[in-house]
Amino acid sequence: MNNQSTLSGGLQGYSILITGGGTGIGRACAERLAADGAAVTICGRTEATLASAAAVVAAAAEGSGHGGSAHYVAGDVTNEDDVQRIVAAALQPTGALNGCIANAGGAAGLGPYHLQDTAQFVSTLHLNVLGTMLSLKHTVPHMVAAGGGSFIGMSSIAGYVTHPHFGAYTVSKAAIEQMMRNAADEYGAVNVRCNSIRPGFIATELMDAIPRDSEVYRSYTDNTPMGDVGQPEDVASLARFLIGPDARWITGVSIAVDGGMGLRRGPDYSPFLEPFLGADVMLAKKPFEP
């Protein structure tokens, strides 16, 4: 089977901001969009990581010959002043902004809800939900000024099917999907499209923490009809489509990139937690004793 994409070029003149663009899915999106001609600005918290990623993205742009470019700026998407500064940097390559992929996100506090650390719960909501909202808030006016644009919120299969012990992460990803639906309704009249992508198990640095011979890993693959895990490039291909002109009549939807896992159920992380907590503690039958 030939898995080579048939799309090449087509984003010349586009300026795109990608938050959380230094690693994994964000970097893959940046590489794909820059290779197809877009001026891509990535942001994240760690400047060294961003500089390394930007070099890779720039090489992809140069190798394709479509005129794309790579830029980076360090900042925290949960800080509104930082977001304003990040957006200003993304305007510099072309003087306009045509799209944003709000990919920055993460999770803290794996465990049952009755054992959730409140501070970790709130920090996850801030990173995933507030960070997406602030990105939307400060990019939409520039996309309107450009005549329209595309905003992508990065959801997860965890926002659609249950993921026991994932705490705030599942809540935050469901919230992103609803935010994109509402935003699509609010900004459709000014030609700004808002959609979300729902990745399943994607082989990123974060997922490397799951041993490939573990029960948790098997709980992913056993519940994936295609029987494998996805790659960051699989998500990037969908992001490129949603950013580009071929998706001009698509807004307010969440699209899964999960090999069919959403047809079944989420992973079981109990084998990771039971050795430390015990089954009775996890079910709130007895209190946790550190």
C-alpha cells in the first residue's frame, strides 16, 4: 500500500501558529504545513526544544521547495500576556494570520477522582482548556482581518470514550470539542472555521512511557480495529486538510484519528495504579494511606 500523501504545496502565503509545536503531534503538523508552503510559527515553554524543532521544520520547508518557513517563540499559553506576545510573533512573517492549531496540552494527576489532587486537576484544565481559549481569543480577530481562517483545537479520544483514572484530562478534552462547536457557530459569519481533532494512541514522546509489553499497551491495541498505534504524521495530515482551502465548508466537527478505537473503549490503566494504591483504595472502599 502506498501511504505517500498526494497533497504537495497549496499553502503558499498562509501564516499558521501552532502551540505546543516543539515535539510530537505539534512538530509533525509544523513540518507538514511548512513543507506545503506555509509560514509556520511554533511556540512552547522550552526555547531549546523549540529551536531544535524549528530547524527540523525549516529543513522540511526547504526540501519541498514550496516556499514555507519556520519560526518559533517561547511562551506559556495559560498566560494571557504571553499569548498576546506569541500571536504578535506569528504575525511577523507575512503580516497576517490564516490559522492556528492549539496543540499545547498535557495531564497531571493520574488516578481515581476521589484521590485527585485539586491543584493538579486545575492545572490540567488551565493548560488544556484555558490555553485553547486564550489562543482562540487572540487569533480570531487576525483571521477575520485576513478574510477568514481555520482554528483547530486538539482534543483526544479521551474526550469521547471513557478513560478511567485520567482525571481532568478527559474533562478538558471534551470541553475543547464543545468550545470548537460553539466557536464555529459564533464565527462562521466571518469565515473562521473551528474544528477539533481527536487523536487516539499516537506514538509520541509522552506515550513512550507505556512499555510495549505491558497490559496497558495491549488494552490500547486490543481495542483498536486496525490493531496498531498511530503516528504524529497521521494527525498532521488531517490538520493540513482542515487548515487548507479544501476544507472550506467544514466547521464545528470533531474528527477522530484513532484507527477505529472510538468504536470500542478506552485503555485500562489499572495495572499501573493497583500496585501502588490497591484495588480497595481505587474503589474508595478504604482510605489511601501514603
